[in-house]
Amino acid sequence: MTCDAIRPLLAVDAAGLLDAGESRRVAEHVRECAACSAELEGLGALTGALSRQPAPQPPDDLVYRTRLRMAAEADRRQGAHLALVSGVLAWLIALATWQIGSLLAGGNGIWIWIWWSTVAASLGSAAVAALVVRHRVGRSWL
């Protein structure tokens, strides 16, 4: 490989972030090219010096805001999951009540189905809302 192709990989190799194949190609080229070898040594020394420096700590408010955003994203995903599950459950309940209503009332099953599906959907919505509120109250204690 040419120096122009290897030079962008030298810093990444000095940091130890190349995969085995690319690292092997860099090592083969560096054995033959003195200029790239010297540059890799300099980058290795720089990497070593930087790794010995203390890592700066992020400000406390940044950590707090990041945790809040992560919790909000988790709440959003959980809310979408709960909405999907409650929708599927509502359809299953509606179909089950339709069948039960048809069996119990003969031709007047539509009214029983409407009543039962309304009750079931209302109870299901209240249960999902209670779960979401309980979860958010638990998150507010962060």
C-alpha cells in the first residue's frame, strides 16, 4: 500500500482502534517505510501521553439533564408500547364480547357488544393510564 493510503490509518492504529486486517497492513507498510514508521511512533507517544491525563468530569447539571432526557425517551418508548398492547387487547376484547353477545342475545347481540366493549375499553384505558402515572411518579424521584 502507498503512504497516502496508510497515513489516515496511522492515528487510528496508534490508538488501537483498527481491526486485525487493517492493523496488519499498517504494520507491513511501516516495516518498509521509515517516514510512516516515524509518524506512527510520534502518534504512539502522543496517544500514551493523552491516556495518562486525567479525564475531565462532566458538570453535574449536564449529567442530570442527560438522565432526564434518557428517562423521557424511555417513557416515550414505553408509552408507545403500552398504546400498542392496549390497542391489541381492546380488539381482542371487542371480538370476544361480540361472540359472547351473539351467543347470549341472539339477534340483539349488537347492543350487548356495544355495551361490553365500551365498558372493557374504559376499564382498559383507566388501567393503562394508572400504570403510566405510577411509572412517571416513580421517575420523578430521580
